[in-house]
Amino acid sequence: MWLQVGRTNNNPVVMVRYYYQCVEELGGCPRQLRTDPGTENGVMAGVQCYLRANGTDNLAGENAHCYGASTANERIECWWSHLRCSRTSWWINFFKELRDDGVLICGRILHDECLWFCFCDIQQDLDFARMHWNTHRILLPTFDTVPGKPDELFFLAEEYGGVDQLQPVSNTKIEELQSPCDNSVVQSEYQDYFEYVLELNGLSKPTNWSDALSLFKYLVQVAG
């Protein structure tokens, strides 16, 4: 549904913003949301139950969310393994080499902020991975799955003998959640400063890892 690069993976307000953006885009929420019991999912669980508060089925209200160990979900664990092997391992090793070579000093706020500024276009890589997965064809299943392309199975469920479980959410409720979710965006004076340096020197944001690394070294030198 979404695959986002972000500054944190444990801030519940940031996590719920991703969930909110998905609900807003689709105009509805799932009949039931299942997450692992991490603290980052607490706000999202509350919002899901709020959106389903007026439902009349057995999964409405507080039943609209349930917790479960991520290790018990073999499909998502398999998918994360696939993503790491096919896409993210390269980035993990790349950043480890920068750290080991002393180019990147983890925990130094200037380096952390500059890294985020220069390499946030990793999102393009994740967008490709998401698009590729959602449009690939699942062949005849060996387990309890349905063959077909994930996008088609989701948006055209009835064509494959399924039922669309998307629960409509009113514009009023979506608007009520907009302000608190938008306020979760992290603001940083460092990011504003880096933008100023680029504008002052006629530079543009990098579009590949090599240019991003060059810009990182330059900004760290200028700001340091």
C-alpha cells in the first residue's frame, strides 16, 4: 500500500501519517488492520478504530484493529527478505562503507542531517520496487494465495471472485485527521540551510548515488 523512506521508524505520529495518506488516497480504510505490537503503531491503531467506530459488522469499533507478532506473518517476512536481497542490501552496505571509511560519522547531527538531505531520493528506488511488485504476476499458488497481479487483485477483487473490503470514510473524518497528521512532518533548520547553499551556488538536488555522495562531502565541508 505504501513504501516510504523516512527519518524514523519508531515515531507513532510519523507512522500514522503514512496510514492517513493511504486512507485519503483510497477514500477508505481496511475492514480490520493488523500490526505488530510496537509502540510506533499505537496511534495508527486508535485512528483505525475511530474510522470504523460507526460500523455495524463484527469488526467495527475496537475490533477494527488487532495486534500480532510480525514473525507470525510469513508472507510479510518473506517479502521483507525479498526487498532486502533485491534492493536495500546495496544501500545498507554503501552506508556501512561510508561509516567505516570515516566519511560518515553516525550520531553527529550535521552528518545525519546532511545524509538525509542528500540521499532522500532513495524514495525513487522504493517506488520502483513497489511498482514492480504490485504489477508482477503471481503464478499458480502453492499456499493459500490467489494467482494474478497484486494491483488487479486489489482494485478488481470481484473479477477474481473476491470481495472489496475497503470501508468508505467520510470526507469529514478525513479532514479531521489532516491537521494532526500534517503536523508530524519534521522541520529542520539544517535542511533549510542546505537548500540555501544549493540555491546560492546554483546547485541542484542529486539524482543518483554518486552525485549525492559528492554533495554530501561538499556540504559537510562547507557547514563544518
